[in-house]
Amino acid sequence: MTDEARPAALAAVFDGPAAGLRLQALPLPAPAPREVLVRIVAATVCGSDVHTVRGVRTEPTPSILGHEGVGLVEISRRPGVEPGHLVTFAICDVCGSCDRCATGLSQKCRALMKYGHSTLSSGCGLNGCYSTHLLLRAGTHIVRLPPGLAANPPLAAPANCALATVMCAARAVQTHLAAAPRTRALVQGAGLLGLFACAVLRDELRFEHVFCSDTVAERRAMAGRFGARPLEPCQLDEDAGGNPPMADSFDCVIEVCGTPKVFPSGLRCLRPGGCYILVGLVHPQSQLEVTGQQLIRKCATVAGVHNYAAADLDRAVAYLERVCQDNTYPLQDLLSPAFALEQIQVAVDRSGDFYRALIRP
Ligand SMILES: [Zn+2]
Ligand SMILES: [Zn+2]
């Protein structure tokens, strides 16, 4: 067979912020044992990819970006995963046997590989979702989509980053609050993680009241549709009479907005003994204004959550299936109209107009 006749994948390759994205054909690999070759049927543009393309964060290149996605299995060498299955997958490929994997922190595996963050020279190169194909490695947790999501794969695309991370944050809240009452929670930021957090805190953690703060009115309105009471950030500082009415009132605060300036008001609003989970501040401009005394006098737990473990993805998919079947939330409104792979640059440029820009390679 000549090179031209050989089946190939088409991928959007990223060479760095100055060069943008270009399409390139790459040979399709033959999967090794436990590897699975999927065709990407839906991918969504996560905020971290936008930061990479714009040069806000630096990733090794050349690479195929994109880690939120759903694949249709084409070739499988893993028992239980069959051609024709629609699957999502953990964004981390892990060894499963190092000390970190063994202690429930597999996202920090010593042999970690992350989809959408690895160069073309790593493995077969098909490591990202902005591509017709992706090779799932032997240590990657794979979850088959249940029927409701399989009928609408784009809805499931953000499950393996945004929603699974929220599930990991919810698990941290559960751990830190243990048997303490779960009355009031605050979510700072009404982007996609914030919306999912509002829903999960109510539905899964059974908080009576979930509040969500955001500077943007449309986002606050969407948080309302995800079960939260919307707040303007200034409402956390003081009321019309100059009093801080929310002081000491939340059992937990989850930060998913990425802005360090929300930290002082979040901490002030946390009740003594409460927990503050940081998720969105995963960038260098995240210096916090806090004294040790403030944390100590509050008996506060402050915890960072980065990515997630395999069981969080299982929970994310099961939860999303349930709310999808029940039509609980306006999930479809979170996605843009579909962009083709050829329009990837436009999709990234316009990603700020949507909760998630959707690519259908
Ligand atoms: Zn992501
Ligand atoms: Zn490991």
C-alpha cells in the first residue's frame, strides 16, 4: 500500500501560540494489548486549551490539544471494550502500581501521561481530541456511555474533565465535612465547572441551599437554572447597610472561577470548621491574600483539587446519565453549535461565547 492509500487520522496540530493550529495527517496505529483506538465523535474546548493556544500557559509542542471528548471504538484490544461502543475516558493515563496510584492519587502517577497535553513524539502521537482518532493507552480508565448519553454524545464530552473534576471536589467536601451538617454551600464562579458544582452539591451531597456568585449576569441566571441561588460577588462583602451578612455562613466554599481576589470574601463567609476547596486557580497568577491567623481562627480546611481519579469519572458518567434522562437541567444550552475540525481555530477563538465550544471531527 502506498502512503496515500493507507488509512490515516487527521489532527489539528498545535506548534505554539504564535503558529496557531494546522491540520496534519498521521498514520493510524495498530493497538497493543489493552489499547483502544477510537474515532472522536465529539470534543469540547476546555478553558485550559484556550489558555494554551493563547500562550497563557505553556505546554510542550508540537501536540494535539483537546482532552474533553467522546470516542467510538474502532479497534479494541481490551476485554469488555468492543468496536461500536461509545466511550469516555480518564484524561490521565496511569501506571496503577506506583505509590501515588496505590494511595488514591492516580492523577499524580509517577508515570503520568495526560491526553491533550503530550507531544506528537509521545507514543503514536494521537494523544488529543482535536483529531479524527485517538489511541487510548493501556492504563487509561475507559467508561462506556449509558443509553441516554449514547443517544447524544456531545452532552457527555465535558464529563471527563469538567464534571469528573467537580465529582473529585465533591468527594473532598464529603471527606472534610464528614458527618457535619450540610446546610449551605457557596460556589464561586458560574462557568461550566460552577454549574456542575451547583447541581452536584444539591443532588449528590444533599446541601439544602447552594449559592453561586459570578460577575456576569447571564452566568448567574444559568446558575439559577442549575439549582443555585445566584449572588453578585459584592453581596458576599456587605449589604446596603454596610454589614457583611454572609459572614460565617457556609459549610463549604468551592472556588471554580480562577480569580484569587475572591478568596478573602470566600474565607470570611466560611463557617468555623468549614472547608474551602480550590479548583479553578490552577495558573501562576493565583497568589492568595490570607494570613495564617485567619485560617487558624476559623479552624478552616483549605484543599486543592486537581483532576480526578477513575472512580470520580464513573460517578460523573452515572450522574450525567441520570440528569440527562430526567431532563433536570438545560444541558444542551451549554454547548455551541457544532464546529468541524477544520474550524478548530474559530471554535477556540469563539469559545468565550459558550460554556463549551463543540467540535465534531
Ligand atoms: Zn479540561
Ligand atoms: Zn502510578
